[in-house]
Amino acid sequence: MSMSPTFHMMASHSSVFNTLSNTKVRRIDVHHHYFPHDLRKEQVNVKLGWKTPEGNLPWSPQVSLHAMDAMNVDVAMLSLPPLASGQVGEENRAAARKRNEYAAAICAEYPNRFSFFSCLPFLDDVEGCLQELAHAMDELHACGVSLASCYGDGEDTSTFPSVDESCLG
């Protein structure tokens, strides 16, 4: 009885499976926040009552690399959610651009350890979001975009900004 072509192919490639089973599994942290200094994260956390683990703030790439090494994480996807509040305008657009360029610079300095999801301006700024998304993906080589589940300050939050029906096709 001869082997079927499928069985023969699998048998001839069994060394690939043996090699793969001996390969180190890579760990990727897909939700890894970074905190540019202009966020004043330490002050915001105190105001909101959030406790950040000792040694994480002020944040730097070295802080993340130390934690990643301690947890055997090979690559981290840097992310910040879109600007949650504010007004449509140049200030929000400039803040998102600055944060994306900062993340891209970190990725350029540590190309084997970091990649990033782009940050967007205030989501009510549809044109600004589209422009920043194009810049982040095409020029800065972001791997995607970071979105949050709610937007706004305090009790004035919504689950997600409204989507114009014309965008739905």
C-alpha cells in the first residue's frame, strides 16, 4: 500500500514541526501604554485616585524595557487612546501628531522591542483623525490605531462617538 500524497507531504515536513516545537515562544504585549512627559501622568493619577506601581513613573523606554525583560516579553505595542476630550482644532491635532512622532522615535531607537498603534485627535474631528491616521500609517509606519471604549470627562462620557451613516457605505 502506498502513502497518500497528503500523508507523504506531512511526513516529509515533520522536521519543520520538530524545529518549531524547540523554538522559543515569542511574547508580544499588545496593550502597552507609554506616557509622554507632557501628559503629566503622575499628577493626573493623583487627581483621579489611580495608583501606579512604584517605579513606573516617570515613564521612559527603559522603564518598559526593564519590565518587559522581567516578564519575558519580547515586543510591546505602544499605545495611547485617542484624545478623550477637548475641542476640534489644531491643538488636539498637534497633540496627537506629537505623541505619534514620539512613539515612532522610540520604535526607531528600539526596532526589535517596540512597535505602536497610532493615537488620534479628539474623535469628533473626523478630518483631523483621517489626516493623522494617514500620516501615522503611511509615514510613521504605525501598526494600527488605538481606540478607547468611552470618551469624555467625568459623568459626560459616551460609549463611542457617533458614526455618520454616510461612512457606513
